[in-house]
Amino acid sequence: MGFMKKTINLGLIGLGTVGTGVVKILRDNLSLIEKKVGTKIKVKKICDKRNIKSSRKMKIDSKLLTTDVRDILNDPEIDIVVELIGGEEPARRIILEAMKRGKHIVTANKSLLAKYWDDIFSCAEENKVSVYFEASVAGGVPLVQSLNEGLAANKIRSIFGILNGTTNYILTKMTKEGVSFEEALKEAQKKGFAEANPELDIEGIDVAQKIAILSSIAFRSWINPKEIFCEGITSIAKEDIKYAREEFGYILKLLAIVKNNDREIEVRVHPTLVPVEHLLASVDDEFNAIYITGDAVGETMFYGKGAGQMAAASAVVSDIIYLSRNVYNGIAGKFPYVTYQREKKIRLKQIDKTEAKYYIRFSTIDRPGVLAKISGVLGINNVSIASCYQKERAISKEVPIIMITHKAKEGDLRKALQEINKLSVVRAKSKFIRILD
């Protein structure tokens, strides 16, 4: 079997919320973890510049603590570097330097992986080391391991689902309590589900980074998050949530969607209306739910909390176990954890060429013939109407007209709406929401 290391030494960088959770799990479950690995595991050094002197809920031997990352990078006995500081720099430099020194990596850093996938996995291959990153996508939900190994025999046909607990909490509040986006966001911040600056979540950026990682695994090529169509939930109005649910039986969710038909690949993030009977419609609050469809296995579903201290720490320690087992048996880095073909370039299908059913709300003057004018413009642009709802006359003499279309190209729909918005009978910019097919 070759050389078998007696003790696997860890260097932990970042002792924030998740880092503290990792130390706790390693302490509380050490006996179980070491039985799963087959040998001893030891946290040899912990580096954190911000929290080194702060009070903690657990006692940590001061000999383990350092503020200098070089104490970990320069230690030849450390086998695995666990990076939990987040952000792009200095995390990128630290990870690349550690790999060049022959150290394996465990990270939860989604933004870094999504942006620098090319650099990180090329470096890993060149230096014969492994990078594990389960916690980067859905916290404690084992998505990465399942997609990378459990579904390895499959061509991935589709991935779609809810990958952000903050936005799902906000949309749940808006749906169940009829509050505005602003009110729901304040409540999410108050309860700690949303950051003081929630831009990454509410603009869909966090989901785009996560689906970029999953797509890169699925298609063995780097899917750059900059090329992913991304639309957040900031412009969602509570009346659209109400109309869609009460009149047509749809629930609004922020979805990541991947489709692969062998010729083209779609990867997009946007608010999506889901039929009320669909399982995703019942996924509320901070929970995540993801469907992955393979050509052999069919449809699989993953569900759980996508964030939180112990959920994320659970995923990190899971990676430590798998990687330590490989280090112990002398096989870590001898085969790539992620199959990455650097020369393989994938062009994503442009959003205008994608097809879907749509919910559209027009704000119009209450006058005979308005519906016919709107329908005519839609028809000329190859968009056909499946159903229509018109609110009764209001005091303002403006009424919303709600339509559900048959499947149409988004480019055709956008062109039609541009023309409709110029009509004298239309009082505000028309809004549309895609419907899950």
C-alpha cells in the first residue's frame, strides 16, 4: 500500500464562526473521525489575525495560535491547510502558495473558487495536491461530493433549485405575510439571515457563484460566473407574488437553472414562478433544495440548511475526513478530485435565445380595446397567450392586466414588451417573470 502517515496535521486559517465550529466538531467527535480516517488527526496550528485575542466560547491552547500565516505555510509537517477566511485576497495567494509547497486544501470560499477555478485547479494538478470544497455551495447539504463522485457515472442533464437561504427567507415572508420586499429584508437582517449589506444575496450574485461551481464540476470545464445571466429579487413587487399565487397557482422562488441538451448549455439565475404542487414551492425560509438530473440515475433531490455555523463546519470536517484518509493511504493528489479540462471551453446559451413560459403584468388605462392591442403586439412577435386575468376597474382608472404565455423565446418577448410599453394606453413599464417548465 506504500507509505502510511501516522498523524495527519492540519493548519487552520480563519477562526471566525465556521472555523470555531470546525474546531468544536474535531474536539467533540475526534474518536469517531479518527476511526473513519484510520489514523490520528491533529490541529497543529491556527492562524487568525482578527480573533487571536478575542474572547471565545471554547478554550484553545495558546501554543496553537498565531497571527502569521507563514507559521502554517512554512511548516513541513502540516499536510492539509483549511482556509476559512473568505474573500479573494489574501485567500487566493495563501491557497496557491500552500499548494506549491505540497499541501492539500480544504476551503469554503465560493467566491474565490468561482472566480479563480482555472488558476486553483491548474495549480492543484501541477503540484499533485487535492482541493476539497464541500462547504462552498450549500453548507451542510452534500452537493459537491454527490455531484462529483456519487453521480460520476452520469451525464448531467439539468441542475435547478434554491441555493440561497437569505432570498428564500425574504420571498417566504412576502408570500405568506403579504409584506413588501423592503419590509421582508429588514426582518431578515433583524433575525441574522441577511447581512447589513445584502447585495451579494439579493442581487443573485451568491447563487451565480454557487451554480458556477456546480456547473464547472458537471461539465469538467470552468464556467465563469461573469458569463451567467443573473437577476436578483430587488424589483419583485408583492402584488405580483399575490396575483401569481391566487390567480394562477404559482409560488415565486429565486432559482439557479442549468440545462444541457448536448448542443448548448444554459446556466442562469433569476426569480422563477414554480407551480404550487411542485416540491420546491414548499421549501420555505432559510432552507435550500436542489434537483440534479443525470441521464442514468434520473432525478435526485437534496434538501437542508444551506448556511449556519455547524452546517458549514460539518461540510468542512467531512472534507477533512475524506482528504485525510487519502493522505494516510498515500494517494492524495495522485488523481484529481475535480476533473478539469483546461482547454475545454463552453459557450453558454444567451438569455434571449432561451425559452420559457412567462407571467406578464401590464398597467393600462381601463378602456375598451386595450387587451386586443396588447395581444396583437404579442402575436406579431411570436408570443401566444395561455391565460389572462384583468382586475376590475379601479378608482384611478388604471388596471393591471395579467397574462400567462405559452413557451416563447425571451428575445421575442422582450421585443414585444418594448413595443407595448410605447403604447399610449400603457401607464407603466410592463413586468415579466419566468415560469419553471
